[in-house]
Amino acid sequence: MSWIDTHVHFDAPEFDATRIDDWARARDAGVVAQVVPAVAPFNFNTVREMADAYAGTAYALGIHPMYVNPLDPDVALAALRAALESNIHDPRLVAVGEVGLDGFVKTIDQEKQLYFFQAQLKLAREFDLPVLLHVRHAQDTVIKYVRQFNVRQGIAHAFNGSFSQAEAYMKQGLHLGFGGMMTFSRSLQIRRLAAELPIDRMVLETDAPDMSPSWAYKENNYSHYLPRIAESLMDLRGLDAVALSEHMRRNTLQVLPRLAAMIEV
């Protein structure tokens, strides 16, 4: 069995003192690959360097909606374009991300994040890359613009919408990310989604160091927790570990096809 963590902020300072051990523990647990998304120009080089330093590490380049306030749009988007152009032939660059909309944090300039989001959807189309979507209190708006820009491949990270919204993403060709939140018995809607949505459109993630599972509540999350997180999905779906691992592997390589160059298919 092997697992792929489709969303982990492995460059976060929470890992600075233990990163090599965290990487080793993930590999020992069967996590053969991790996707590390950027959040702003300041860490474009950092996430790429993660791929150089840690085998099985891929990266995405994008500007997270929660980081847009201090940025000059022209400068930041030019930096993103330059980074995509210079790394587009690196198979470890697997997506444009983390991009999207956040309607929960009210201090974010809503018009500015929408501007960044639309521009980055255009770049994803131009460079023919999937998108890693941050969506919080903005499902319908994100779906609207994904449709408008005809983005046909990507992941709605940490999906927590309705069944109709899930259907809209899937109809557009996107996959849905599930992680630690489905390990909480009180997460009734997420667990119902995980149990009933088409399994061929789901992928697994940790979002480490955030979104910790139930056994690490209010503590850091880690990629090596992914197989144990997957156990919740096994229980919800009535699948054994081998069957679920194969489903998740196949789904992940479908939505992030560049990963196939990094791991045994």
C-alpha cells in the first residue's frame, strides 16, 4: 500500500526543527509523495527547494487568497508568471496553487482576492496545469469562476460544501480533497459526503500542519498521519486498505498527472 498527500504545507515553520524526521516518518508510513503548495511569491523558491531536498516531494505555485492584502497585483502576478515559466518543464511542478477565495476572514480585501483568483485561473489554463483550490464560505462563487474560465482539472481542497456543490465541481472535471476533519464523529456533513460521493472523484490530504485529525486535536498535523486518516474513509466506505489505496492513487494521478513521473505507477 502507498499513499499520496495531495496538500501539505511542508515548508511551514512548525516543521523547521523536525522536518527531516517528519519526512522520514511519512515515508515509513507509506506516504510516497507529498504536494507542497505555495502561498505567495515569498515562498515560491522555498517550495521548489523542498522538491530538491526531499525525495517524493512535488510542489504547486500560486497565491493564496489570505495573503493578497499586502501584495501589488501586477508585481505578484508577474512573479508567478515568471516562476511558472522557469519551472514548467520540472515534472515536480504539478499545479497552480494554492489559489481561491476566502469569505470567512473578513479583513481580506474581497475584490482584490477575486482579481488574483481570476488571473490565476487564466494562468492555469495558459500553462495547462490543474488548480489546488482554497474554498471557504465561497463555494458557489469559486464554482462560477472555474466554469467561466473553463478550468477542467484540479482539487477543491478540504471540501466542505453541499452535495449539489460537489456535483458542480465534479461535472467540471475537478476532484474533492478530504482529510483530518472526517475523523471527527461530530463532522456529520463531511463524513456523509465522504461516505456517499463517487469514490473515483476523491483524494486524500492532510493540510499539515493545520486541520489536525481527532487524535491530535489542537496539535500539529503531519503527513505520516495520512494512512490513519484514511482509516476513517475505509470505515465510511466499507473498503479495506489495499482497495482504498488503489482508488486514491489512481484518482490522484488522474488529477495531478505529473506526479506519475515521480512515483511508481
